[in-house]
Amino acid sequence: MEDPLFRITYEGGDADAHSLDMRLLGISLQGADKITSDGLIILCLQRPPKRGERPNIIVKVKEPLAGSYDIPGLLQDSFWTLSLGLPIAQHVIGEFLSEWWKAVIAKFSGRPDIAEKSLQALADMNRDHLTARNSSEERAHEERMAYIGLLRETLSMQQKSLEQFIAPVGRSSTSARITTGHSAAITVNSDEADTIRELASLTWSKLEELQLKTDGFRFHTSGLYIHNPEREGYLMAKVSDPQFEQSENSYTAAALRRAEIVVLARKGYRSGELVKIDIVDFIKEI
């Protein structure tokens, strides 16, 4: 059998009898697919995924192996034909995905230091395998910081997918782990799964008028960079207003000038801290 690029394993509970709740398994595989696919887009295309985008690389799983519920996964052969300048060896993809999964699990289980360490490792891989070697030191630093910014942005999109991946944990199995390439396995146990679910719960405010200072935008992800209105730092606000889909709109016009705007929006809090803003309507630019 061809060596798998990755392996997803569920252990304990139903998995010990080589079975799993079908609904929870389906949800879990959807989450694993999204996390893996988004990582591959960052690796191969050097940018965050667009809304609903799938990579040219197709992730496939084969029949479970005997023992615990153990599913090997492969990439279809077309990944060798991607326009990357140089072919990416499978061991490089496996190493990249391993750090990417570490970052995702660490970020949403309350371990930001470990997540940041993995992002730095991913930036090192990008430098070593994909970028030109003749850049000046200053230019190389700029490229690295820009790449880490792309990683952070894409990482922030993975919460729902991780919740899906851990769906069977604590319900039909006691742990789930993913192994990519020849890297060490990354495991989520029942306690960690409970922490991820708890941290994922948000308390939303009622819709209200908010005055926000813009600092740029990501059109393809419906994201508007803003200054956090309640503390130092920045947030990527989600814009649900349909006008944001238009090539010319009030949000992007204001963001290009880093202007302040008044919008109708709601705030999302986790443990009393503002972590999300959902904008539904544009009122005016100040």
C-alpha cells in the first residue's frame, strides 16, 4: 500500500470496537479536510484561502485499518503538477501540515505560545523551501513578517473546523489524533476537546451602532481590519453586509484611507474579552 500522507486515528470508546458514530465521524472528517486544505493553500499558493475555496490538491481517505478506528489519507497525484516553481517533496508537505495542525490545536485550546512557535517554524520552512535565496536581509525580513501575517489570518479561520474535527472526542471516542508524514502524532484527548469547546463559546451583544477605526481589509474573506475599540491591538471584523461583495463599496473606500466609520454591528465576547465583531450595515464615514 502507498505510504499515507496523513493518518487520522480515533481511540477509546466505540473506536476500540472499530466503530464510530457515523454522524460524528462525518463531521470530524469535514473539519479535518478543511484544516488540511487551508494549510495546503497557504503552502502552495502563498495566500489565505478564499471563501469556499478548495485547493487543486485533493485529499482522499482510504478504508479504515484494523484495530482502533484508523483512517489513512493520501493526496491525488495531480499535486505534483502544481505551478510552484519547484516540485514540493511529500515529506515537506507532511512536515508543513504537522506544524500547521499543531498551531490550529494550540490556538484554540488556550496555548497561544505554542501556536506562535509553530507559526515561526512554518515561516522557517517557507524560507527554506519556497522563497528565493538571493533576497536582501531587509527584504527577507519583510517577506517573513508578511508570511506570518498570512498564517495568523488563516489560523483565525480554523475554529469551527477544529470543533468539527473533535466532534467524536468525549462522545464516541476518548481521543483523536492526526499524524502527517513522518512527524510525531498530534493528539486531542477528552479534556482538551472540552477546553476547545468551552473556549469556542461566544457571548454576543445586541446589534448596536459602533464607531470603528479601519486599518485595511481582506476582500476575499469579507474581513475588515479595525483597531480594537476596547483595548490595544487590532481585530479582523467580519462584514456580513452584502455590499461588501461589490468591487467598490463604502467599507473598502474607508479602509483605504484608514478612516473611522460608524456601523451597525454586534460584539462577540469570550471570557469577558472582545474577540469578534460582526458588521451588518454601513451607516457613515466620519
